[in-house]
Amino acid sequence: MGNSQCREFGYGARRRRALLTGCAAALPVAMLLAGAAQAEPADTEVGEVIVTALKRSELLSNVGASVTAISSEQLRSTRVEGVGELAGYTPNVDIKSNSPGANVVVTIRGVGIDDFSTTVSPAAGVYVDEVPLSSLALMGLSLFDLERVEVLRGPQGTLYGRNSIAGAINILSARPGSEFGGYVETGYANYDRFELTGAVDLPVSDDLAFRVSGKTVQQAEGYWRSNLLADGTPGSRRIGEQHATALRVQAAYSPTSYLRFNLKLEGERSRSETGPLSFFGSFKMGSPFVLCDPVRADRVDNTQCTDAFGYRNLNAKPEYHGDWIGNFPLRLRQVGGALHTTVDFSGAQLDLI
């Protein structure tokens, strides 16, 4: 697709960014030219960041808590696509997957849970538009078209209730805007991977607006390679293909100056494969359940160590190449909805979710 670039379209949206090996905006050329006609100088100053980490809108610099805020521009330019990728932008946060692509576990300041069961509640609360995700299985959702992400470190039981002893992560979707506009980003990469992400604001009147956003990922080849076919016979095959599509529709309605509604409906469907578990030998060759010398010395050496069945993975990159049998299906279908009602009183605000 070359080294083309994509642009946002709409009023006041003139930022540019490259996506994968190339991207293109699927909109009328006239609108693209209008959006790029007047180039704005680069803003070298750090703007004011408004967060709602403590259940009210305030400047990040005034929040009396340890909070990291990641803006929509950062999330899109660095291509954050899942909860597991947030760890690279927040200090003291570690996020792992029990199986690559599934069951994400969040640990904040060393506090977390070491379990793979989907019935276990996380120790760090994860909230999407202020609705908690109560299971590890729900953490595999795709992130797209977000306003920002807020990460609070340390116990947050006072404001967020149970399952927030380690902290809390707030994932906030972009709300409908009052002016027509949006963006489309598409790209193609290695492993035969195609992505398409976009959103559009559709204002109907001064008090009613819609926002439609979506994302699809189609990847025909996986990162992992097995020396065995699914039936166990010798042969080479790749594992980890992805086929996922997500859609979100929102409606914002403000009948009066003190009453606001935001209705959100969203869904995601995935027919993909998880990655296989990484291998590292732990036992002495010929002596199952007896730790080998390298492990006793706190290092990994698959030439001297085996698993409980005597298997040694001697590939140069054992985490991506091995002798795996069978398939690793990841089947996901989830739908959700939320109604956020805000009532402004004199000096107070009531939020119902």
C-alpha cells in the first residue's frame, strides 16, 4: 500500500499519522483537502489534562492520587489495541496473559492475582465507561475509539468498591460530538494482517447526536510455528490467526441544560486462535520432578532441562517455535449496553449508570 498517510476529517481535525505500512482515508477527496488546507503549527506545550479518576472532572495536576492518564492521541499513535498493552505506558503496572491473547491479569505495585480461572475476580478493577469487568475472560476486549485511559495505583476501595485493592483502570470511550466529523484508518502488515478502524459523529440537532465506531482485524497467519500438524504428524504450521470485529453505537441526548443521557450499545465477535504456552525446561533429564541445575541457579537452559514428560524445546526462540499438537481456539462473542444519566444540581451532580 506504499507509504501513504491517513487524515482525520471534519471540523478542526487536521492531525496526520502513519499506520502500519500505509493507510488511507475512505472519504471524499474534497473533505480531505478541506481538512488539510490550513496547517496548524505544532503545539510544543503540554495542554491541560482533565480526568475523572476521583469521580469528578478535574485537572490531572490537582488530583490527590497516583494517576496516569493516556490520551486518545497517544493511544492511537502508539497503537494500543488491548488491555495488555497498557503496561508499557504506566509505571508500576504489569499485565500478563495466562494464554497469549486470553485471560489478561493486571498487577499494580506487585498486588494482583495469579490464577487462570475465568470465574476469579481480578484484584485490580477494570472499568469500561464506569462499568466494571468482573471476570478475567472479559479483559480480552479490543480497545478502539477511546477518549482516554486512566490508571489509579494503590487501593481504591473508597471510590471503586470491591476488587480494587491493587488499583483501578478506567477505559473511557469517545463520546458523540456536536459537529460532523470522524476518521478512518486502515493498514496491512506482515503475517497477512489487515486492520480497519473508524468512527463518525452524526449530530441530528443541538440536543441529539450519534457516534458510530468500529474495528476489524483479519490476520491469516500467526506468530507461532509448530513442527507438528494438528494430528501430531510431522509438518510445519502456524498458530495464532486472528479474525475479530467490534462495533459501538452511542446516542447523546440533552433535553435540558441540567439533564444529559448517553446510551451505548456495543458488541464484539472473534473467531481466532490463542498462542501456545511458552516452554522452559524445569527438571533434570531422566529424573522427572527433580529440578535441574540451571533452574536451581535461577536461569533457563533447555539443553540441560526437560519438562515432566522428558520433552526439550531446543529451538532458538522456544516461546514462538515448538512441537505443539492440536489447535488453540479463541471464541469470543460479547454484547453490552450502558445508559449514563447526568443530572446537574446547584453545586452538585448526580450520575446514574
